[in-house]
Amino acid sequence: MTLENAAEAADLIHSKTELRPRIAIVLGSGLGAFADELEDAVSIPYERIPHFVRSTVEGHAGRLVIGTCGGVPVAVQQGRFHFYEGYSMEQVMFPMRVFGRMGVEAVILTNAAGSLKAGMRPGDLMLIADHINMMGVNPLRGPNDERLGPRFPDMTQVYDRELQRLIDEEANGIAKERVEAGKDKTFKDFLHRGVYCALSGPTYETPAEIRLYRTLGADAVGMSTVPEAIAARHQGTRVAGISCITNFAAGMTDDIIHHDEVMEVGARVSEVFKELLRRVIKRI
Ligand code: HPA
């Protein structure tokens, strides 16, 4: 995957719409509904975009939707590529290269994740403050294209502070309004902040592994986001990450973890989640 490949994909996308988004959003498992709400939307199946691969996971639609949200043009990935599907890291992070080429300046990466904290419950959201890459490989391994970014990119601040502040503010606003409207009984600060630990999957973790990751400083676990965050940071795109907590991680309860449950909780929080995205997009 070269910059030329990314240029080809970007040209195809630009040929389908006059919109020139500065913001891209990647929707995680069960969170795809946001893309259906965009106005002036064109939807491009991944198989039509040069060098894109297909998303094979249930709950990931597999298309890029370009449209407007509150008048702001956005590019939305309804479904992403995962390392566990067998794709190379280059294929997994390729959409970020295309966004960069399209002139996107900020990406909001979302995902479904398991919680390692008793106080962070299914249905809550977690703003990603930092990550631990436990996928066993760095996506930037291999020759570096200096036109994109440096060989040894700094990862001190992967998740943009200003974007974090803005998301936090809007989430607090939503939480207050929900209590006032009687939708929630207590003022629940449903946006937590924490460290996302990325694993290659596709198995969920064992209880012993979850204890290990907690010791290492993880607050949530998942199988995505980090490759894209690293690629975006490498090329100088601002990054924000939001996890939708769909379950307690293995061993925290007696329950087993099932993809259907992950999807179901994603769908359940989608109203609040969509509202948060709408408000954040307006302010970026
Ligand atoms: N582990 C890994 N990935 C996940 C989980 C989990 O518990 N929940 C949703 N994605």
C-alpha cells in the first residue's frame, strides 16, 4: 500500500461527491447507525474503492458514507477492517492514509470494548486518553514513506487534548440534560476516561489475561482502533477515540462474552452516542 494507492482511492471518492470533509469517523461494532442519519449522503461500498478490502464482520456494513451532519461535511466508515480478519496492518490502516490524502484533519475512532473497571458498566462510554498496543505488531513496521511522516513517530499524545476536552464537555452537557428531562435518574457521568488496550483477537480474553492487562494499566480492552490511531498520528491527523463499553471483561462477572451482546449494547447506546457525535462534529 503506497501513497499512490491512497491517492487513487481518494480520487475515486472525490469523484462521487462535491463534499470535501475535514472530519472522518470510524464506527465500531453496533455503532453503525450514525451513518444512516447523514444528509446529502453518498454511500460507497468498500469493494468499489481501489485497494480497500471488505469488512467480513457481522455488524460492520462495509461502506464509506460521505455526507453532512448539521451542515458539516464528514466521511464516515460504516465498518472497519480488523487485524483478526487476516488483513495485514497496511490494509487495516489504509483508510487513514486515504483520509489523509482527502484532506481530512481529524478522525474520531469509535469501538466496542470490554471494561476492566467495576465502575465502568455496559452502556457507558469511555474517552480514550491513551492506549497500550498488545497486538504483537506495530502497524508502521516496514519501509517508511517520509512524505507521510517520520520513521520514529512520537506517541506521547496520540489522542488530541483539545478534542478530548470538547468531547468531555459535550458528554457532560448531554448527561445533565438527560437528568433534567427525567431520562436518567441520577447525574451519571457516563463518559469515563481511560486507557484502551488493543489485542489481536479474535478470541475474547481469559480471566487471567484480563488480570494481567489490568496490572499493566488497561481500563478497557478491544480488537481495533490502535492501528488506525497510530497511522493517523504518524501522518499528523488529529485523533480522538471513544469506546462504547459493551460488557465487563472476562472473569469480572460469571457471564460469558458473546458478540451478540456486544452488538446489542452498541445498538442500545446508539441514541446517546449519535447525539454526542452530532454535537462534537459541530465544534471541531
Ligand atoms: N474483549 C475484547 N474486545 C471486545 C470486548 C472484550 O471484552 N468487548 C467488545 N470488544
